[in-house]
Amino acid sequence: MKKISLLVIVSFQTLVLFSQSLVVTGDTIVFGDPSDFQLESHLYVKNVSSSTALVYCEKNVIIQNQTGTNNYCWGGTCYGENIIISTKIDTILSGDQSSGFSGYYQPWEVSSTARVEYCFFLDSDVNDRSCITVTYEANKITDVESLSLNQKIGSFFPNPTKEYTNFSYNVNRLCLLQITDILGNVVKTFELEGDGEKTIYVADLHKGIYFGNLIENGEIVKIRKLIINK
């Protein structure tokens, strides 16, 4: 009888682990320069269930340089390095996708690699979760030759900036780079093809936070944060 009970428990746990309501996509590797204030990742959480999902975020640091720090934002709230599980939820309707997650790694001018796992789980069932690991590579990548097709686009530099900023790119098809403000309004658009380095004039934009969205086949494939500080 004891053996039968054990088999029943194991079978139940297996069914729970494979009962997924959430699918997570986005940046799995982020490159930047050690002199950057921080490297930033963006993840998208889709509710593939037939019910509204109330979702928490959990952060697990796998590796990180002793001098590095990290934080993340989810559900409209940002959390410091010592907060593992968000105190706020993001409500995602059935079939909808949330873009409310941002992960950050601060290298503090030290060449380093950080690897962080982010898990998203239901308020009603902590085992109904989906996880993704993001690798932050804080190494110099301004050389066009070192920018791979997988990276597609490097970070803006200098960043923050007042008048001009630069970025490297390496794409195998015609793409668009849209600069948007924090409200999602498109303020500048550029066509990119092949590989190279581009300089953007930003002195005509207001002070604030902007995002560079790399669009391929009509979809956003990479996002880079830009700060204009006047």
C-alpha cells in the first residue's frame, strides 16, 4: 500500500508541473559595455489559458560578479536586489501578453557576466509557472565585427546623452529602429540593413527615458533603453 501511495503522489506532481498557463519570451542574452550604467532586458508574458491570470514574478540569481548588482520591475513596481518575489501582481487577460517586465544588471565598470532566472507564476497556483534565464554580458561590443547576428543591435553609447548617441547593428534583412518615448509615441524612425554603426541626433528631443525598438517582420525583436539628460 505504501508503494501505491508514492506512485500516486509522483504522478500528481508531474501533471501539475506540465500544466502551464504562461509563455515567456524576450531577451535571453543582453550585451553592453562595462561603463554602461546598467544593462536592460525585456520579457513578454503571455496568458495562454482560458482564464484571467494574476501573475507574480520571482528572481533567482544564478551567477553574478561580486561587484555587480541587479533589480527588476514587474506589475508597475520596481524591486531592489534583495527582493526575490514581487509583492505586486500583473493581471493578464486570456490570450493577452504583458510587456510589463524589465530586468537590470549594473556592472559598475567591471567586465563581467551575470545570469539571472526570472519565473512567472499564478497567484492561484505557484507550480503553474514559466521561467526564462537572461544572461547579461558586460563586455565592450562597440566594434561592429564583434556584434553577432544573434545580438542584432548593441546598446546606445553614450547613454545618458544630450546631443548624439551611437549604436552598432548587424542584421541580415531590412529592419526598422523606432525611437519611442515612455508613452509609446514614435519620435524617430530609421532603416537598418547589413552591419554598421549609426549616430543619432537627439538634442531635438525632450529630457527623459526613450526606447529603441528594433522591428523585424513587423515584430519587436530587441529593445534598447536610451536616456536623454539635458
